[in-house]
Amino acid sequence: MKLAIAFLLLAVSMGYAQLPESSNIDITGDAAINVAPDRVRTDFGVETRNKVLDTAIAQNDAIVRRVIAAVRDFHIDEGDIQTDSIHVEMAYDSHDGTVVDYYQVTKSVQVFLRDVSKFEPLLTAVLRAGANHIYDIQFSTSELRKYRDQARALAVKAAIEKANDLATAAGLKVAGKPVGLSSYSYGGGSWYSACCGNRYGSQWSQNVVQNMGGGGGIGPEGTVALGKIAVTANVTMRFRVE
């Protein structure tokens, strides 16, 4: 009996000896930097309709040439101007589904602007030249890497502060430096304007696909308000607390 009790006390003693004196916690830190865009990519479209396919194509080609000429007036590099292939759709007569009512021909022109101050005058010029669709307007920054590094540093700082605050609230303290970095991710860096519709249709809808800091869209008196781009970072760090 005494031998059994001795073994029991030894097992309990070893169990307590194996308990860790400190524990780990994983903390996530988030940060965002709002920056002004310094370049913009636009995608204009030209759509023509005619009962004769060749006529619809010829009309479309003529308008596209005028649009490209209007773009070149802004002294934009040829490499920053691209045209898409022609897209043709057939609309059938509502009374006879086998008869083509008209052909719809669509072609797009993409322009990459390295000077955002040219954006609004360019938009006006291409619309006057005959473009009748605006598919995408994407603002971005040429210094994305720099802002991502800044956002990451802020996210790390936020994680450290959060770990200390959480430990203090629990009556604990963070022991030394972080013991691990589980993951980090980036977000933001571009913004699609809220003025654009779907690619081959006339439906207009807001299309914000990434985080945006500040306003955007159409500003006072019809001017374009560029807003800000939110460059974000997210880190998960491991800390030892005791």
C-alpha cells in the first residue's frame, strides 16, 4: 500500500514538473496607409450597330481611329496605348428568331496614363471622339513597394502593442521579443472607379474591388475626385507571456 502511494505521489510530482512556466499567444496586427494615386489605366469602348456587318465594322474602325488620334494628342507613348480585338454580336428579330436584326460591333482601347492630371481632359476628349463605353478606370501608385513596407512596419508595431495590452489586461506580461512570425499579407494598391459598367453591356454599377481610403467617383461640378488608395498589411506574430 505504501509502495502504491509512493508511485502516485511521484506521478503527480512529475505531472506538475511538465507544466510550462510560460505560454504563447498569437496576435494579429493590421495597418493601412492612404496614398494619392499617380497613374491611371483606362479602358474605353466603341460600339456600333448596323444591319450590314461590313458597315458596322467600318463604322467602328473609323471611330476607333478618331479615339486613338485624340489619345495621341496627349503625347502618350505608343506602348501605353492598346486596342482590343473586335467583338461581334448578333441581335435577332423579335418576331423571327432566325433573322438577324442588326450586328453589334465592339472594340476597346486601353490607355495607361503616367500623369493623372491628364485623366479628366483625356476622358472628355475620347468621349467627344466617339467612345460610348467606359469599361474600367484603375488608379494605382508607382511606389506600391515603399508603401507596403511602411504598412507592414506599422502592422508589426500594432501587433506588439496589442500583445502588451492584452497581456496587461490579463494580469500577465510579454516575455522578451516575439518568438515567431506566422504570416503576413498585403492588400490595396489599386482602386477601380465607381463609374464603370460591365464590359459588353449598358448596365452601370459600382465596382470597388479593393480597399479604398477616402472618397472617389464624381466630385463637385462633374470633376473627377481621385480619392486615396488604401495600402494595407496584416501580420500574425507569436509572443511568449508569463
